[in-house]
Amino acid sequence: MPDIDTLVDATLRVFNERDPEARLQIMAEVYDDAIVFTDVEGSLTGHAAISEKVQGLLDSAPGFVFAHAGPSHVLGDLIHAPWAFGPPDGEPMVRGVDMSLVANGKIVRLYTALLGNAEG
């Protein structure tokens, strides 16, 4: 079972992994089988659906990466993790925050909120 530090970094690992097979392996370690992911576009359930969404995002932004954009916070079973998305050596294009609900040592719900461009 993953420890909390692994879970704090889990979503960045998943969303930065460009190899679908490797991404699914990471997901199996840190996400519940029935994980629900919700963002402005709606909700998806399960590893395969989320992996497909990640692949589309990464394919549309070659070379971009997700990075921490401030400290993560853990409150009981909730993880709040700010992130930025952009070129690895440049200014981020988008920033946001992930809120992950943890049960039985795995993330069961993941909410992503976009906060806008990197400037505000």
C-alpha cells in the first residue's frame, strides 16, 4: 500500500507518464480500480478512461510537463496539490490544483480545478 508521500506525488506521476503501459502500472499502485476523476469537462471512472484522457492531453502538448506549483497539504483523507503545466524549462501555460480523496491507501476520487494561466 502506498504511503502518503507517494500519494501526494501520484497524480503528477500519472499525468507526466507518456507510455500508456507504464502509466497504467502507476495507476494500479496508487489509484483505486473504480477511481472517479472529475474536471470541468465531466467525470470519468476507472484507469483505462483516465489513461485515455491523459494520453490525449499529453499528445496535444508535446514536451510539456506537470510540476508542483507550491506545497501540497494533507488533511485526514484529503490531499490538496497545486500544479503547473508547460515546457520543462519555461513558464507554465496553465496552473491548477488537484484534490484527491484517499480510502484504504489509494486515491478513490480525484478532482482537478484549473486556476487559469500561469500569471493569474
